[in-house]
Amino acid sequence: MDWNLIGIWVAAFLTLSIYSVLYRDNPFYRFAEHLFVGVSVGYGIVLSIYQGFIPFAWDPFVAAVTGESPTGFIKLIPIGIGLLFFARLSPRHTWLIRYPIAILIGFGAGIAIPNVLRANIFEQTRGTIAPFAEIAAGTLSGWGIFEAVLMVAGVICTLTYFFFAVEHRGPVKWLSKVGIAFLMIGFGSAFGNTVMGRVALLIQRVDFLLGDWLHIIQ
Amino acid sequence: MDRRIVFILVALAVIIPMLLSINLPVSVSEPTQKFYDYVESLPAGSTIMVAFDYGPSSLAELNPMAKALLKQCFDKDIRVIAITLVVDAPTLASALIQEVAAEKGAVDGEDYVFLGFRPGAVQVILGMGTDIASVYDTDYNGTAISEIPMMQDITNYDQIDLLVDFASSDTVESWIIYANVQYNQKIAAGVTGVIIAQMFPYLQTEQLVGLLSGILGAAEYENLVGAPDKGMQWINVESFVHLLIVGLVIIGNITYFIMRREE
Amino acid sequence: MKRQVPLVLCFVFGIVMIFTQFSPHSFSQGIYEEVISWALIIGPFALVLATVTLIQTHTARIRRRTEHWQYSFVVFAGLIIMVLIGIPFKPQNSVFEWLYNNVQLPMDATMFSLLAFFIASAAYRAFRARTFEASLLLITALIVMMGNVPVGDLLSNDTASKARQWILDNPNLSARRGIILGVSLGVISQSIRIILGIERSYLGGGD
Amino acid sequence: MIKITQWIVVTLVLCLSVSVAFSQGLAPLSNVTAVDTPNDNGSSITIKWDAAAEDSGVSGYQILRRIADGELEAIGDLLPAETSTYVDSAIEKGTAYAYIVRAVSETEATVDSEQTAPVEGTGEWFHTGKIPLFITMLLFSAAIVWNIYSARSGKDIFVRRIPGLEAVDEAIGRATEMGRSILYSTGLGGVSGVATIASMTILGQVARRTADYETSLRVPCRDPIVLNVVREMVKTAYLEEGRPDAYNEDDIFFLTESQFAYAAGVEGMMLREKPAAIFLQGTFYAESLILAETGNSVGAIQIAGTDSEHQLPFFIAACDYTLIGEELYAASAYLSREPMLLGSLRGQDWGKLLIFAAIVLGVVLELSGVSWITTLLQRVS
């Protein structure tokens, strides 16, 4: 049996089943949708075991048991924490699940504070100011100066729109209106810029159907 | 208008140009030309490292340009070392390289080698600066680096004439910060349409010797290499769909204004 | 035990992670790497638990014969096949790869490509010059869209791609910066609340 | 020990003088120092010297090092003539190294510098380059905490109108009237994501209202941990409204972790159940438009909110109301009126004022040629 050919037919059938949803909900889409959910969950489990659990927990633990590297016993802590998730299955002990959740949340928050502050706030503020050094050095043309000023104006107005604890009246209202205009230009351009990539995805699927499957085009 | 009519129009705008293989002229932009010229200027026997830093979701945009570059390299007897920093890329990259190699008669281990994936992007980039074998002790098939003929005279970036990053996320920045700034490695990039705008500053500072942008870049490159393929075909289809969307928006606005006047 | 211990755990892990970000010493970096690997170990347990709830949900659907209950068997079939082949024979085996390449990958790519249709229908419906702001959205979207394809430059004598680049580099970037700065302040303030135990919503209600 | 060192010095001086004599006037490099690289984990040593003048005939440098009294070994490649620092990261911890920088001329004549004092690589406990970051973090934390306490002490805090939030009640009301369900997606983010937590807070408020109206509230989850937290929160909301009987745990379920399989599942739900109101609140990626367009096609009122700036355009285009970026966080404060959230919202406004000040001051200083603000903000490696 040519598994390659069967694979192409299976893939083509599933591709068309999913496209059928554009017309309306139907048994083919429902089949593909449910198969997709089942397969993806199975795939996720297999991968998280082989790429997460085995290399990071099991291997070091085995190495500890065989005496190769005793530090592997420390992996019993996260394994124990992970097992607490199963407390969810017993109504009386459900609250135990708060332990692993609290750890993951604390961990995420701790990493976020310094990194978000540095990468997003420090860097973006610096990027906004930096062109003015070139203006001072006289290396920026008239147009470049306009762009630098526009950038500062845009950032300040957009940020003004996000003031929540003050009423938007007077100059604040005026600034935040300009901010909305900047936001709309930003959204429009981001929308337009995405079209190309998304259409390429569709072209690739149609190419698969017309070429690999039906052989209408080479 | 029912949205299904829009869906049918989009489908037709893809299928019809594809079947008719309509060809609109493709001019070559400067960053693409620079990319091509740089590779052309390399003598036979040079080495290019290609990083396939994209997963399945960007395959449509980046595979055509990677293919065109590999064709050019194999035609010119430039050796290719392929790697990836992205975990779900190896199967796709390996399949693509083998396809082009079979077409051009390139030999694994002599004309090209695929080293596969290693975790920790920054450590991989830095590690290869001192010794490639310290990061990749074997290639993707498990052959020891020391037994691969073409790797005999290659230790680190010093023997690599150009690094090409095909990317769908911020890996280009990492290559520039660590391979270009630290080790003076020449870098060119091919990226998806969405992140192209982030790349232009590096082109201006010449930290990138060339740049290919999505399907358009692939089409231009195929044009230069003289091997028209998916890129040329697809960019025409792209044009039709973009024109369709613009047309739809204009029609939508005209009907909107007519209806508002009637009210 | 039910509320205090989680809050303490959250505080300790949060403070330790902040500390590792400011301390380059190999001891702190060692802690950082160890804890990162813990997060990867804990993840699969949560996924297994979620799968149990998924199985419960679908078993309930089959038992109660809710509408379209038959499809729950399809979910089970997909799940069981992937797990039975993937776990004993490792994900590198050819059957598992065949299933990934011919079942999961095509559906993934096809779902993703639906966006091409939706982007067209959303543009058609929403891009109306109703107000000044809506007109800005509409016009920039059209310029950038045309600047991306050769046809745009052909029709506009190369101005489309230049205009596109300028818009993306200038007004677009400043708007994005504004959003990012605001969002980042929110992220930090929330993280501070979490670590200090002021924000406790994640614990749910009850005692 | 001292004797040996003396010997080395004498030999070196001799060698130096000999090489100077035969090296067409190449002068040994001056000010060669080796220090432990600051702010690292102790894995490198930095060597600095004064680069030779352009007309000195020096074409490059070779770094040499030795451990205690061991042999001199060359490390790294020949460095170009304009360099004046080298970071040796191939060192063993706990070992002291002494360095010599050898100047090389075009004719390959060489002259060695004096040997530096031996130095060890040590790791630092605090990265001094990150002091500004640390101080900013403390200041901002203080501002947030202070505002929260002032809000808790009963001080009323104003929050501006957020377009879209008025529609929440309208949307729930409509679903009740039509006897249809409400679909609420908390997005693809994990439990520690701010957007997810804000989304869960809003969900808690929505759940209070649906509990009163007995409208069914369907929540498909993508993250297994979010699933558990959401179940707890909704259950609490129903309990507090005195309607524990109306709570149905099966309405809050895990779909799948895979991005597009999740999208396929939610899309199917929308088409089959035809919810009257759809809330898409949280972190979203490319699937945002699949969800929003399908929701629109079934005629639901859609209220979206996300801090993923790349997805905002699609929500703006396809949904009835969209909470933009930080508005999502503000919405959770606005709806719940909780002092903690209101207070930190005002703290965030203070943060914005600080950014304004930094930008304005930075621009003024840069224009007058002073760049310490940019240097301060410069990313510390």
C-alpha cells in the first residue's frame, strides 16, 4: 500500500471538510472538528511527556536512583507538586490544587516584573527619545526631525487615551482624540500588513489540492 | 451581500489565476538584488549556513524562497550547512533540503549537511562562534560531525561566508546581536510579510547584506536565479486577491454612501 | 492551610524569581534554571488532568445523548490512537509522524488559512467610512495592502510600497508603543499585586 | 615562590628588550589590565589595553595567558589593530590567570606587554547595571500599594467611561430574552497572564448576572489550569448570588491546547449553539478573526478585549465593542468596583505620568546634548 498516496487523500478529505464550514455547519465539518480536537490533545500529551517530563524529570530522577547524580532527587519536588493537580478529582481535597497554581502564578509574576519593565518600558521609552540625539548631533534631515516629533506626539497622545482615573475633558480629551486617530492608523496598517501572509496560507492549501491531490497544476 | 459570496469570490481569485498561470511582471527590489549579488559573488566551494527558523505555519511564505536559494547554491557548488533554532522545524527543513538536493544531484555530507535542532537559541548561536562541533556533535541523521567530509575544514563562523536566516519571528535579531555583532558574521534574511517592517533598520545599518520579503521576495529571487517556481506563481495570485479585497471595500463604501443618501 | 500556604508559596516563588533576574551569580542562575525546568515538569500533570475532564465531558454527552453526541466517539478515537501510538513507540515513530503530517498538520494549516476568507469578509463589512476614525483605518489598510504586492507599485508608480513602509515605521509604531507602554504598566502592577498577595482571585472563592 | 616570580619578571624584561630591539621599533603596549568581568556569573575575565597609535606599525594583537607559573598559551584569534578590550570566557572558576597582550606588526614582528597581575573570575550577587531598573521597580510597587491602600480606606476613585462595558448588560439581557446561551472565551493565555486574570474577573461579574437570569454560560478553555480557576470563580459567583443550583460544571470545559483545534472547536460551538452574546476576552493570537467573524455570522452581540496588540485590528473590525489593551484591565476594575483594582488603576496612571516625564525630559536633554536618560534606559546585558 502506498501510504504516501493514502496520506494525500486523507489530508485532502480533511482539508475540504474544514473548508465546508464556510458554507455552514455540516457533518463533515463536525467530524473533522472533533477528530482535530481529539488528535491534538493526544499529540499534546505525547509531546509534553517526551519533551517535558522525561528529559526534565524522569531522566534526572533515574540518574539519582542509579547513583549517577544524586541531585536528581530534587525533581521529586516538582513531581509532587504536579501530582497535587489530581486533588481536583476528589471533592474534599480540591483546595490542594491551589498549591501548584500559586507556584506557577508566583513564578510567572516574578519573571514578568523585571523583564517587562526593561524590555517594554525602558526600551520603548528609549526608542522614542533616541532620534533626538541625532537631531542634536545635526545628522537628521528636516523630514527625519518631523518623524521624530511625530513619534513623540503619537506615543504621548496614545498613552493619554489610556488614562483611566481622570475624566477626559479639555486638553486631555483633545489629546486622547488624537491618540485614537493614531490607534486607528496603527490598526489599519497592521490589518493590511497581515493580508499577504494569510492569503499565502490559502494559496498553499489550494496548491496542495490542485497539485498534490488532483494533479491539475504541476 | 451574504458573506458566502465574498468567500466564493476569494476562492475564485485564488483558483482561476492558479489554473491559468497568469504572469504579471515582477520587478526586483534592491534588498533582494543585494542578497542575490552577494551569493553570486561567492566562489565555488564557499560555504553558506542556512537557518530554517520557521515552523509549519510559515511554510507557505518561506519554503519557496528557501528552495530558490538552495537551487542557486547547488548550481554554483556552494556548500550548505543547514540548522534550525525552532523545535518544530526539523522535519520540514529536512524534507525541503532533500527535495532540492535530489533535483540538483547534491550529495549529503559533501555538498550539504543538515544539523537539525538544538535547544537554547542564544547558546547555539554563540557556541557555533567558537566551535560548531561543540553545539552539534552529530548531524540530523546521527552521523558524527568528525565523520562528515565537508565539515573537515569548517570549525566556526570564520569558514562560513554567509549566514541566511529564514525566519517568522525574532530570530533574525538574535542572529544579528550574537553572530554579527560578536563574531562579525555576514547575515542575510528571508522573512514573512508580517515582520518585514522590523527588518528595515538592520538593512539601513548594513547589518543585513540582503533581505527577502515573503512570497514577493521568493518571486523576485526565483526570477533572478532563473528558476520560476511557486513564488512567481503565488505572487500573481496574491495580487489578484489583494485587488479583490480592495475592490470589495470600495464597492462596500459606494453602496454605503448611496444607501445613506437615500435615507 | 487552604489560603495562607498558597499565598506564601506564591510570594516566595515570585520574590526568588525577581532576585534571579537581578543577580548574575551562578548560584542564582542555577536556581533560575532549576525552577524553569520545574514549570516544564508540572505542565504535563495539568494536561493529564485536563484530559480527564475532557473525557468526563464527552462521556457525559454520550450518556445523556445530547445533540451530536455521536461525534464524541470521534474525539475519543483521535485521542486514543495518538496516545497509544505515541507513548509506547515514541513520537519519532513513522506511524505517529504519518498521523501528524496527514491528519493534524493539514487541519492546522487549513484552519489557519480560513483567515484569508475571513479577512476579506471582515474588510468588506467593517471598512466603511462612517466616521473620521473609521476612514483612517480604512485608508491605511488599503495603502498597506497594496504596498505589499507588485500590482500596487505597478499601479502607483512605486509610491505604494514606500507609503506602506512609512506608515508602518511611523504612526503605526507610535500607536503600538502607546499600547505596549500601557499594557506593560498593567502587567507589572498586576504582578506586584499577585506577589504581595493582594490579588487572590486565582484562588477562587470559599475558604 | 617570590623567587620564581622574580625570575619570570627578569626573563620577561629580557625577552621584551630583545624583541623590542628586533621589532622595527614596535613599542610594548601600555596600561594592560586584567579584571574580573563585572556583572557576570564569574565565567570571564576582561583584558584592556591602550590601542596602539595608527602609525605605530601594529597590525593586530594576540592575547596570551598563563596559570600561576604554567606555560604561556595563546587564546583566541589575532585581534584587529583598533581593538582595546578582550573578554576571555574560556576560563575555569577558581583559577587565577595572568595575561600578556602581544602586539603584532605587518611584518609579523612581535612585542609583548608586561604581564598583568593574576586575576580570578568571580560571580557577582547583584548586577550594578540594573540599579535603575531595581529602583524603578520599587518606586512603582510603592505607588501601586499606596494607591490600593488609599482606595481601601474608602476614598472614592473615579474611572472614566469605557465604551463597550455598558453593552455587557444589554448583551446578557438579550441572551436571556432570546433564550440562547452566552459564550465566554478567556483566550489562549495561561493562568499567570494578566489578560487572562482580568478576563476571569470580568467573567466573574458576567456570571453574577447570568446566575440571576438563569442564562446558560458556556466557557471553553484552552489551558487546563485556567479551566480549574474558572470553575472555582464561576461557582463562587453563583453561590454568592444564592443560585448554586443553576451552576452547571459541564458548561465550563477543556477543549484542547492546540491553537487551531481550539479555534475549530469554538467555531463549531458558535455555529451549532448560536449564542446570543459572545465575549472574547484575554490573550488571543491569529485565531482571533476566525472566532470573531464566525461569531458575527451567527448574529451574536460580540464584546472583545485583548492586550495582544497584533490582534486588536481584527477585533475592531469584526466585533461590536472592543476593549483596547489596558482597557481590558480597567474593565475588570470598572465592573467589579473593587478598591484593589481601582487603586492599582490609579497607580498605573501615575506610571504613565512618569513615562511622560521621562520622555519630555529625555527629549529636552538630548536636544541639549546630554544623553544620560537614554544611557540610563539602555538595555543592560
